[in-house]
Amino acid sequence: MEALNKKLAIVGLGKLGGLLAESFIARGLLQPKDIIGTVRHKARAEKLDVKHPFPVHTDNRDAVAEADIVLVAVKPQVIDEVCEAIRPVVTKDKLVISILAGVTTRAIERFLSDEVPVVRAMPNTPCSVGCGMTVLCRGKAATDEHVALAQKLFDTVGRTIVMDEKHMDAVTGLSASGPAFIYVILESLAEAGVKMGLPRDTATLLAAQTMKGAAEQVLVSGAHPAMLKDEVTTPAGCTIDGLLELEEGKLRVTLIKAVVKSGQRARELYTDPD
Ligand SMILES: NC(=O)c1ccc[n+]([C@@H]2O[C@H](COP(=O)([O-])OP(=O)(O)OC[C@H]3O[C@@H](n4cnc5c(N)ncnc54)[C@H](OP(=O)(O)O)[C@@H]3O)[C@@H](O)[C@H]2O)c1
């Protein structure tokens, strides 16, 4: 992959920030000398500074002053104080990328400046195995070039699409929280295998590969999932009996409600002062 030749500051080098940094380096997009990470606690910074091939410290302003791209990956609850600290050094020639759930580009622009290009990104944890799903939306001053730059970064950890910001809460409920719902389903399928006598590791393998294969079939064929389901379902066969159990257990409505609730909660994580 062609190197970006940009300096990146990751403000909040936690789970997501850390795995993104590792992937940017592994894919050759950035070199360790191009990255600086920050965290809140000094002791944690010292540990991470040893773990990573790039510097990690606690001085947000210093890290951002050096950077062309600022990836903000703190929890939504601390975005106000982080923006307050970095505002004097965030000039309009930098790109700010925020991965914070529930925090709008407008909120970040209000803290920094309307002239600062802001791209909001919603990735998910499968980014850690290069199979993530990231949705991007742009703030007022972000150009196509800024969005393309953000897309290059997130393409290193999976798929990336660009959407209007009005969809970001739905995206949060579906693809950012989604992996947790999928793990519960996967675990339950494996438990079923165990109940029927399969060794647990085999049951987990069968459940995981089946989910991966079914998902891949949807992605590759573009077919409606209902059509693919019909292909598995022989008249008076085994699958239809299982499907009836799913309907009785209200699996569909439960999953729909889970995604909707998570999306609604994203809206509550940060109270916009407007
Ligand atoms: N987890 C997901 O699946 C997911 C998906 C999409 C988006 N997101 C978003 O990604 C963001 C990060 O999530 P995460 O799971 O990576 O959280 P996390 O592991 O808790 O990481 C947050 C990091 O922010 C650091 N931090 C806190 N205050 C700071 C400050 N004032 N200056 C600099 N760093 C500071 C923390 O440092 P210390 O370690 O020293 O406390 C920690 O390293 C959240 O806003 C979340 O909404 C998460």
C-alpha cells in the first residue's frame, strides 16, 4: 500500500485507537515515526510507549501540534475537555477524524472552528482482524479529498462507506454494536451443538464458519437473505422446523429491537449544547 506521508496524532490510544494504529503500520500506510498517541494516565502512557513502536504520552496539545491528521478516539464523555485542550493548535490545514459514538461533526466544529475539516467515522471491533465495517460522514469544511484520506485509513481495517450524518445513530446500533449481538447468536448456536453432543471447540468452529460463510454469500452474491434462506429450506425438511422455532422465539423482532435501542442510546451518550 502506498505510504500516506502524513503525521497522525491519535488522541485516546485505547482499544480502537490502538488497533487502528497497529493496522496503519502493518499495511504500510504510515511508519511508526509518523504516529504519536496520547492517553489520560501517565502510567498507562509509559506502558503503551514501551508496547508500541511510536511515542505515547499524555500531552494532547503537543501531539496535535505536530500532526496533519488528528484521530480523536476518546470516550464521548471527555470530548469537551479534549477539544478545549487542542483547540489552539488545530488549524484548518489539519484533518480531524472523530470515532466517537453520538458526537456530531457540528459539536466538534463548534468546539474547534467551523473552518476545521472534520470527518466522523463509525468503525467496529472486527477492524482488529481486518474485517471491520466503517461508515464515514463529513462536516462542513471537509472536502472530497479529506473524505478520501479518511477512507484510505479505514480501508486498511475492512470496508468503508460514506453516508449522510443523519444515519450515524442507526449505523452505531447496527454495525458498531452489531458484533456483540452476533457473538451472542454465535455462542448460542455453539451451545446447541454442545447440547447435541459436539465438543465445544468443534461446535464453536461450526457456528463461526457457518456465520462467516452465510455472510460472505450475501456479500458476494448480493442476493436477498430471504432467497438464500429459501435455498436451504427443503419442503418438509429439517430446516423449516428450526425456522419455526426461531419465529416462535421472536428472534427477528428481538434483533430489530436490539439494534434500535442501541442506536437510540448512541443519541444519549453526548448532550449537544445546541
Ligand atoms: N468499542 C467499539 O466497538 C467502538 C466502535 C465504534 C466507535 N467507538 C468509539 O471509540 C471511542 C473509543 O472507544 P474504545 O473502546 O477504544 O475506548 P477505550 O479503550 O476506553 O479508550 C479510550 C482512551 O481514551 C483515553 N483518554 C481518556 N481521556 C483522555 C484525554 N483527556 N486525553 C487523551 N486520552 C484520553 C484513555 O486513556 P487511559 O487509558 O489513560 O484512561 C483510553 O486510552 C469511543 O468514543 C467509542 O464511542 C467504539
